Amino acid sequence: MLTVRPKVNTMTQGIQTITMDSFRGGFFTRAIATLTLFFFTFVFYANPVAAAVANELNNEDQREAALEAAIETTPEKKLSHRLAKLRDKIVLELPQAIAQRDAEQNWFQRAFASIFSDGPLTSSELTELQSLKASIDDAYQEAITAFETEAAQFEQDATAAGNELSADVKQLIQSRHAEALEHIKNRYAQTQQQLTVLINAQSASAQEQALEQLNQSLEQEQFKPTHTPATPDSLPWKAPDESVREPVDNPQDLQVNLGINPYAKYAQLAQAGDTDPGLIAQAMANAANAELQAALTENIEVQLTPEIRALAAELNNNSIEIYTWVHNNIRYIPSHGSIQGAQHTLETKQGNAIDTASLLIALLRAANIPARYAYGTVEMPAEKVMNWVGGAQVPEAAQGILGMGGVPTIGIIEGGKIAKFKLEHVWVEAYVDYFPSRGMVEKVGDSWIPMDASFKQYDFTEGMNVAEQMPFDTEALVNTIQNKAIVNEEEGWIQSVPHADIEIQFAQFQEQLKSYIENQNPEATLGDVLGLQKIKILPPRPLAAGLPYNRIITSQTFSEVPNNLRHKFKYTLATENYGYSDSPFITIEEPTVKLAGKTLALSFKPTAKSDEDIIKAAIPTPDENGSVDPKKLPKTLPGYLINMTAEFTVNGEVVHSGVAGKMGGELYETMGLWSPKDSWESSVNHPIIGEYRAIGLNLQGIATHQVAKLKQDLENVKNKLQGSDADQLNSISRHELLGNLLFGTVLNYFALNDLQDRLAAQNSNMLTYRLPSYGTFSTVVSPQYWFGIPRNVGVGGLNMDIDHVKQHRVSKSNNNLDAITFSKNVGSRWSAMEHLVPEQMFGAESNNVQGVSAIKALTVASNQGQKIWTISKSNLGIALNRININAAAKNDIRNAVNAGKIATVHEGRVSVGNWIGEGYTLIDPKTGAGAYMISGGANGGFLSDEWSSYLTIGGLLIGVAGLLFTAPLLIFASAIISLVLALDGFLKFEEQIEGTKCENSGALELYAGLVIGAAILGFLLAGLAGFAILAWIGFLGGGAIAGSFLPKKGICT
């Protein structure tokens, strides 16, 4: 196994000097860490946008004014934005400012203020409120005038476009408009009256009372989409802890844990009575026969799919060949519980003990050989377990990875060290023809024989020792930082990043690395460079009567996995009441096995024909060819006039639906995963009615089979779009067209990151495996809320939100600092990929798509010359006073830092494409877990451009009867082509790891990043700790691999 370390004789000495002489001080350590992240992300922003923002820093006030103007482009947006500012001021900012002032006063100052103060607000705060009140009134007068005549104007525009509305629909529009208008006018008058009372209050008590009343009123209002707050005690991207219950050592406790009724098998015997030997014998025979029949039937985990049956037949329906094939081809994952089932385990070629047993059982049952699960507590030699889990170098690392995966495990110490492990495990028992040939000749089964296809050993091949021969010059990097960066150690920020110098340094190293590898082995694959892990092949041989380990403490058999061992996914959707959930109207809870490899989605359709007619009325009349120029499609729709119904689909089929409310309204969504170790872990979001949300489940890795199938489905849709057959076009569903595009993007996101995680782990001396995770990729509708009414609903943008990323990862040497650093590196790269993957899916040479993620927002801000703050408890106060970002984001940072986390944020908002906001990270310094957030609370990225708006409106139109031809079908076709190329690139890269040389694979760039990462790791261990000094390494790898999948750039050409 390749372990990359810097040269001690050159690297370490240099680091000691720098640490002592140049980098003493806590804040500078954190700031330099943050800086490095931005230095190297610059490599992937060498484009016109990056060049523009790298110019001299604009005046902060001018920049803020420009951002405000970009937000307030219409009267409707102007009013909702200014009302939102008022709500943030009253509900979030002022209470915090008052509390801070109170905390900074001593008892005498507080007593004095209570007697002589004019109130809790300062004069400057009152002046600001007065100015805000006037600006809101100006915006209201302009916006309400247009809104008052909107119903009549909408009808006139529809008629002029040839979309005449029926009398019933006209009446419905007028009724809904009148209701909304009355609500808005009443609430506006009340808000202005309460604000006037607050500003003019003549006493402290009157001001305090007026502030409280206005606070209560505005807290219940909505003027912008709800911010999903960070959860610092349960960060979304993490590894579980190693704690796990001890394995049981008696049958009674085992049955309780499994949820098995110990008396069920004796029911038939009890019915037979205890006096007639003949009846008892018959009952026993019946029970045995029923057990054999149960051991041949299908269930959730064991589905006898065509692929399973074909493989069993290929293996001659022979128990020895089947067992040997599963042992030799399925990689073990040290996790616990039924996660993916037989078919998906076959597709991924990996699985834990239960999933591997499910595949073995399915193949045996397909061959008409009865098979069942056996679950028990066993003892295994420590050295074999260390190899089995992936090559742990010490027993403690093996125990840690098993514990993180949820496998009940304890180490047994002999001679002062762990010599054996006691753990709960699963294997298979098959009813085979054992005597006399031990399964070599199969006629009639006579014995239950154990088979453990998951327990195996691996051969590990060494890669090239590149790090020793070609160490990255970290000292030169540090000198560049020291000489050219502006750092304020005391306050905790850094500025003026020497991007060009760092890019040159990396390019030089890359060329040196390329020359070295080509001189060593011109035909080297990435596997040759990094080293490989291969299963030790077990040749076909007679079956053994025992298991490949010595002792079974206790065991239990069953034909179907108990529910207590099944991982589950849950989805609920409810209407909202002041940001809280009402009763759910959609609820799905299923074992993950049933959902493995399937597409999940939430989408919306008009509730009634009248709602369809209102949407149709906003669409321009098609030309003589029946199509509409995409540029003429509406950019907004009157959401308050349109009711919509939510539909939850699995593989394109509706499984649950319910009336959701007005287009643009918010809902309360909860998603979560259940595991035997950690129970439920959930996330909350606020989807907007009208979006299409593709939900991606990544259970234990993305199967190449799943990627290939999706690629074929997309190609089929593309062929229909490019054909001229009207029937073929009309047969395309919204889920085939838009759903597969969105699902394919989130699937590709997971697949690329899993691939990079695997390679990075090999290079970083880590054990790492995917645990069940999920995320969404969605179209975005952007409502302007006037007192909760979705006034106008804009279309445009795509949003990646990865709410739950879980991975168990342990240093092979059980070095906790290595594991923490690796976690930070992986997290930053996952964040960067949230904008890179969509950019490359939907971008083209003529379409400069701009995505944003937390990492990209920080990078753009750094390129603009903004200060980048690294915030802990020691500088929280000064940092929050200096940064100018959304109040909700400030609250996230405040709460996280007070909970012991480290935050990184830029000093002011940035603009990327049509997106305006901020990006920030919240990291647990003890574990490396994190949240990588952008405005609105998404753990993800946002893509904003003209194409994405076409996709959003197109998705809405496809869901309306008769509007397929008006959707921008050529744009969909182009996006599909890009995604097909990307998926094809991923499949070829997977092949290349162990295959032949592939010139355009991006492997060299990835490996360069990995080598530099190992060097920086040594730099950290020498004393310069910090939040994100390694993060850019993963980002380089992400850019290298993702860059290989750009449209028109094949991975192997």
C-alpha cells in the first residue's frame, strides 16, 4: 500500500524554522489554513469571470449598492426585498444587538439605563428604521399600483396572445386576486402603523412594547424563502463515532436484538399436542418442509431477477461455483444491517456481510437450492480482521472501522495487545447434497452447510513511491504565502492571495511528476501508481462443514432478514404554519433495499383544469411548427393564482400525492435514514411548490450498472427528441425528460466523489467506505412574497443540496489527526463538486454556466480582495461586527461557534451569475465533520443561468396537458447529450483504474493533488494546524476528474 510522506531531511527542518520564526500565533494558523484553500481553487477559475474579479477591490459601498440594484430589478422584487430587510432587522438583528449591549454592561450601567434610557434602541438604529420605513413605502406605492390591475391585465394579455379564458376561469382569477389584494393591503397597513409607533415612542417602556409587538407580527410573516438553519450538533457531512454496543453472547439476547419470536417455530408442534408420537413426527416433518420452502422463496432482499437467474445458470446452478463466485467477486464493506439487497450488491460488486449473504442466498435459491441467513457472535483472529477490513495496520484501526460501520465488536486482549475480535456476523447456510461428495455431486440435499462469502483476505500491491522521490516543496509554498499575503493574526482574517504564483508552482510540480512517472513506467495506470487491493481468489473445492474462523459463540437462523436489521429511508411532506410543520400529507417509509438503484422525485402539477388554463394563458402562441422560442417563455408566473398538487414518484410512478397549495408557497419536508446503530438521522428543508426535486440515494456506492442504465435511458429520450415522430414526442413524460436529467446529475455527483474518495484514501493511508447518504438536485422557482402571498414566481436556477453525507473513515495506523485532516479535505472537495458537476453537466463552449458552492463563494470573495475570516470563540464578536452578510447566516455562525465549531466566511456578499449571497463553512475541529453552506441554508450549490431557467419552465410546461411542444426541447436534448458524455466518462474512468493507459483521464492531475496533499499533511503534523489547509487538494482532484468529463472531451480517446 502506498503511503506518501514528505522527505524529513528537507521538509521537516524547513517547517520547524517557519513555525518558530514566521507563523507563531493561533489566529495566523487558522487564517493561513483558510488562505491555502483559496489559493489552489484558483487553478480551476482561470476564466474570464475569475480574471475580472481578480482586479483591484472595488469600494465596499459601491459593491453593496450594485448588489442591491441587482436584487431590486422590478417593483415586485423591490418591495419583497425591503420588507425582508425590515423583518431581519426587527426579528433577528435588533434582539441580538440589544442582548449584546446588555451583556457588555455591568450592573450599575444596566440600572442607570433602566432609569434614564429612552429605550432599548439606539438613535442610529431608530434613524435606520425611519429610512427603511420610507424606502418600503416608496416601493409599496409603485408595486401595489401595478398589482391592483393585474387580474384585468392578465386576461387582456391572454386574449391578445390567442389564449382566450373561459368565463369560469376569469371569475376564479378575479376572486383569487381580490383575496390576495385585500390580505396584502391589510397587513401592510398594520405593519406600517406598528413601525410608526415604534419610531415615535416617547418612553423606554413604550418603545420596548412597540418593538415586541412588531417583532411578534413580523415573525409570522414571510417575504423571502425560509432559511434552513445549520445544526451544529448534527453536522450533515460526517463520519459516525466508533462507539457500538457489545456483541451478545447468549441466544435469548440475540433473539431480542433481532426482534425474533423464539417460540414461533414451535407453534405447529404445540398444535399437535404432546401425546401422539405420530402427530408430533408429522408436525416436525411439516415444519422442516416449511423451512425448506421458506428457504426458496423471494423476499425484499432476495429478488430472483433475470440477472440473478442468468448468473446462477452461468454458474451451472452449482452451490460450490456459486459460493466461490460470490467470495471472489464481492468486496466487503464493514457496515451492519441490510442496506442494498441481492440485486444491488450484484451491481455494485460490494456489500456488507448481510448484503453479501443476500446475494449468495438469491443465487442459491435461483438454482433451487434452499438457503437461509445465519446470524451470530463469532471470534476472529485480529490479523485476519485487519486484512479483511481493507488493510488496517493496527488492530485498533480495524476495531474503529467496524464500530463506525455499526458492527457490534470488542477486542480481546492477550499479552497486552488485541489478539482477537468478538463480533456479530452473518453468513449463509445452504441445504446441499453434502454426503458423500461434499457438494461436488449434487442430487438431493441432505444437510445444512455454512458458507461465508463475505469473510475473505486481500492481496495489496504497492504503488510507485512517488512522494519519496518527488516531494512537493511545501517550504516554497509557505514562503510565498508569508511574503505576499496580508494577515491579521489578532483579528483572524487574511487577504491578498497570490493566486498566480501558486498556480505556477503547481504547474511546475505537475510537469515534474509527469516526467517521473513516464520515466518509471510509460504505460502506468492510476492503479499502478497508487497500488491496488485485490481479493485472494478461492478456487472451487469441496464444501467445508465449518466456517473459516474458529469459534461460534451463539447463532440464529432465519429465511428473511428481520426488520430490526433493515436500514430505512423516510420522506414526509407537510404544509407549513409559520415555518413549522402541519400534518404531513405525503409519508413514505421503506427499507432502503426496496429503493436501491431507483429514481425518487417530488414534483408538482396543476390541481385542476382551471389551474392548467391559467398557466397556458401565460404561454405565447406556438409558431407554424408548433413550437415556441424559449426566449419568449415567461420568466415569472402569478403563483397566487395557481393551485398545485404534489406527487412523489419512484421510478417515474406516482406512489403518493396530495394538494399542496399555491405555486410558490413553501412546504415542510423531512428526509431521513434509519440504521441499527444510529436510529433516525433526519434533515429538514422547505421545498417551494412548483419545483422538481430529484432525490439521490447513495447507499454503499453508485453501481456502474445503474450509471450505464441511466445513460441508455437518456439516449433513448434524446433519440425521441431529435426525431420527428409526434407520437414518440408525446410519449415522453416529465420524469423521463427533466427527472432523468436532474437525477443523473446528482447520481454523477455521488459517483465522482466516491471514486475520488477511494483513490484519496489509498494515497492517504486511510480506510474509508460509503455509508447511506442522500441529496437532491432541483429546479428552482423564486417567489417574491408579499406578506406570505407568492406574488410573482420566477423561474431559473438549479440547486444541489446534499443534506446527509456519511462515511466511515479511519487512519490505517489509527492516527486521529490524519483522519480529521482527511475529513476536512474530503468535505471541501465535496462542496466544490456541488458547483463543478452542474457546471459541466449544463455548460457548453457557447454557454458559460456559472455555479456556486460554499467553496466557490469563498474563492470568488478572495479573488475580489475580500477578507476571509476564520472564526472561533476568541474572535466571534469582532468578526460578526465586521462582516456584512445575511442575518440568518450570521446566526448560523454564532450558534455553531458557540457550540465549539470553527467557521470560515467572507466579509461581504458576492455575485455569481444571477446568484447573490454568501458561502460559509462550519467545521468540528475534533472530528472534521462539517456543513458547507450557501445563502438560504442549503448544504450545497446553486446553478444560475439562462439555460437552467429554460429547464425549469420546461419542466412545468411538460406537466401541463398539451404544452409539451412549447417546452425548449432542443435545450433538453443538448443537456442530455452533455450528461450522457459525462456518465460515459465516469464509466471509462472506472475501467481505467485497473485497465490500460488512458491519456485524457485526468489521472495525472488527480495524483498531483494527492501527492501535494500528503506533503501538506506532513506540514500540518509538524505544528501548523488549521481548518482547511488540505481542502484545496481534494478540490484539485475534483477539478481534474470532473474536467475529464466535459462535453466533447472523452476520457479515453
